[in-house]
Amino acid sequence: MPRRSTKKGPVVPETQLGSPPAKKLDRFKPKVFPPPAQNLPKDLEKYVKIAIDMGAADARVVPAKDIPLDTRAHYMFCHFPRCRWLNSSVMCPTERGKVVWEEANEVIKNYEYAVAYKVLPPGKRLVSESADKVGKIDLDMYWTMGGGPPPDKDLLLTDIVRQRIVAEILRKLEQEAYYDGYLLSMSLGVGSCLVTWCSDTRRCRALEKGGFCPIVNSRPTGNSEFYVDYHSLGRMLGWGEMQPRGNCALITENPDYKGYYNIGLTLVQ
Amino acid sequence: MATTRKKTQRKEKLEFDRGTGIAAFKPVVPLPGEEKLFEDLEKYRQMALKLGADEAIIFPVVEFPQDIRVWWRCQLPRCTASGANSYCPPTWRTPWDDAKRMKTAYKYAIVFKVNRPPEFWTGPQLWTRESDAAIAKFLPEQRKQEALKALSDYVKWQEDYKKTPTTERVHGTASIGPHIIAQARRDGHQFAVTFGVGACQYHRCAKYGATCVALTTGLCRFPLKVSPEGSAALYQDFSTLSGKMGWKTWVAGVCIKPDDVPEEVQYFQCGTTYIE
């Protein structure tokens, strides 16, 4: 009897405002902190498998000291030239207060291992099936304010679905690692969270005076906060050249470019 | 020879001494001028126990684990109180270098723990429904009403809590620290400091509404009473610290059901008060 594949495929989550309903939560048993050192290889292998099951094209364990960091990664991808989404959300570097280079280095160097995974853009069928989950998209003003034409809605929907798939893998791996006892596990986000989660609002809710982010899954991006050079990381892992403007770049910005992919990064221990 | 003996006498004691409640690295013979300090430290330790702590230990600050990553732990995965008030990350952040310098400026601290039932740290109710009240305007009508009701229930619970006797009404570890530093400052330890536990918005200001007034106006309703959360202020790694104290730490969270928690698991809340 042929063995049935356990691969679930990409999951496109809905926007979850505030606390999620109890029935949607996964269930874990309490484990002791710190976890035994002999568990780590097995756990890392498990996270790689989860990433691939959730739709990643490839996933690898990377020693944290090999993650390429570059000061330019922050400046070239967020400021020079200015990113379309700079200051659009509370997770953008200037709004949150930029992390200085030494501190970012210290954060990364305190980890031993990370799981990196490559996520390809979703197929047309998945995008059209996920349109209801994404809902209304009201982001035209980010293109039209300067007199430019509005973006191609289908491509923008593809971008949003792509970022949500990456975000869901990031969330799942971080959750698994946390409940395995790696309390300081950390996933680095991809792209502006305004595009990923709040495309129905023109302005980030947390940027209002006295407001805070209602989305539990929003995360600061890797290259803006931690100076991760995703181009070098992709090359190092043999995944080929990344699209111009790095891990956050949207297909809407350069529709002719053929090799779009994202890298998700979860630092485990 | 005499010098060597003197050095041996001054050699720091490495073992954890449960009898006196004084943790590792306490000098066997207090250094000149420290006798009064140790009397005071013991007084504050007793005070913590009297105020409701289950264990309290005098701990040398040099042994405190500091980790820059703990500031991010409040946000990754994101706590519902993260950014909800002026003293939780990411709103508050002590620069890393300043935090390291501050740590080296202190010698001794009181570390205490308050045991908590599994329901306190596990289960879906950890997503505080009160925190939903802060974003009520973005929620559908039914959830908005639920969130506002949860906030008013919480305020009512707080009011009832205050009526119980002193030792019973200690709300988490948040009230033990301020009592100790008030006494310590009267005793002349002018740099005594304690750090908050959890979001001050819910400890202090729940009855005034769901939004922190300091985020909107820059002015706090409770100056002299609130301080930044420990991990935000000094990057204290409480999980590792608990291990050093000999307290077994278990992973807690919303995805663990209280029914799944075995009997041997003891969850607790940990607080620190830096004295001198």
C-alpha cells in the first residue's frame, strides 16, 4: 500500500486581531528549561521537516555564526533609496528605534543554530483560493501619492499571500522551538507587516497615539533590524541570486524578474 | 603564610547556603563596612517572605545573567501587552551598554519567587481579554463588548483583592519590590531599585481605561510607583537566573492546557530588588 504523504502544503492564515479563539490554539505538554543538549540535533531536524511540510522549497540548519551580517543591509534596503513601506508600520526600523550594529551582532552571536528556509511564490490557484482570507486591499495610496499608477491587484495579492505563507512558517517554527524549551527562539519577519496583515487599512493601527499592534504575529524584519544579508545567505546555501532589493522586495515592483524567493530565518538556540 | 590564610578566609563561598538563604558567592566574612549591609539585606529578605514570597534569597549581582535577547522575547512571540504601555518593550528600552554598566554598579540584590498555580501561567486565558479592550475599536461588535466586560471584571477583581489582609493582597511580585525599596531608601540605600513585573497598564491603570495615558500625553498617573519591566530595563534573564537559584523552570504558555500539567510542575513568578 503506497504511503500517503504527510506534506500539508502552504498554509495561508487569516488576519487575527487580538487574542485568538481557544479552539484554534495548538496543544503542547510542559517541558523543563533548559532542554537537554542531546535533544538539539533531533529538534533541529524536526524544524527542518516542519518547514518543508508547510510549503518551503528547501530548509537547512545554519550555524548562527555563519549568518552573514552587513551594515549595508539596513541602509541599502530600507533607506537608500527609500523603501516604499518605510515608516508605514510600527515594525519598520525608524519607527521602532533602530538597533545599533553592535547590539544586533550580539543578539545573533548569542545563538548557536538557526533554521533557514526558502519559500517560492505561490501558484495562481492558491492565490485565488486565498483571496477571501486576505480580504479587502486598500494600499493604492502608497503608489498613487506621487502620481504613479496603482499596482496590479493580482500581483499585490500574490505578494500578500506569499508573505503570509512565510509568516505562518516563521510562527510555527518559533512556537515549536519555544515549547521544546528554547525560550529565546526568535523568527525574523519578512517584508512590511502592513502589507502582510493589514492591507485593508491604509495606516498602521499601532502608529496612532496611544495605540498598539493588535496583530500578535507581526515581527520586525531581519535585514532592517539585524542587518542580515539575505543575498549572501541565499548564495551561501546554493539557492541562487535573490531578487533586486532583497528579501522584502515585492513582485509588484519588478514583475519581469523571474527568480523571486524569500528566506525565512528562525534562530533556535 | 598569614596573607595566604587571609586570602583563604576571604575566598568566596561557592555553595548555595539554604540555611541562611544567602546564595553563592557570599563572602564568608563580610568585608569591612559590609556588616551593616548584610544585616539590612537579611531584613529585606525577611520582609519579602512576610509580604508573600515563597522563597527569597540574597544574591550577588555579579552573578546575574544578562542577555540582550530577552528584550526581544517580549515581542517574539509577541506578548499582548507588548507596546501597550510606556514601560513595556518596545516602548521602553535601556541601551544595552547602560544596562551592563548599571548591573556592575550593584553588589547585592534580593531575588524572590511567588509560587503560582498552573492556571496562572498556562491555558488560553493567558491571552488577557483585558488587553483586547485596548484595540476594541478594531474588533467586531460582539468581541468588543466581551473585551470591555473583561476589563470591567478585572477592575472589580482588583477592588475586591484590596480588601483582603496585607499578606494576601500581594498582586504577583509587583507589590513586594516597591515595599522593600521604600524601606531600603529610608535605611540609606539610596540607589535601591526594583523592576516591574508584567504590564503596569493592567496592574495600575485598568480602572482608568484600556489605553496607557503616558503613551498619549507623556504623563504617567502613577509616578514613583511604576518602573520598567525587568527584562526591558536590565535585560534580566529570569529563566537562567531561576536555574542558578536552584528553582526548576518549566515552559509555560497559552498552548499548554492546565490539565496537561503534571503535579511535580511548580510554576512561579520571580522578582528582583537591587539594594546596594
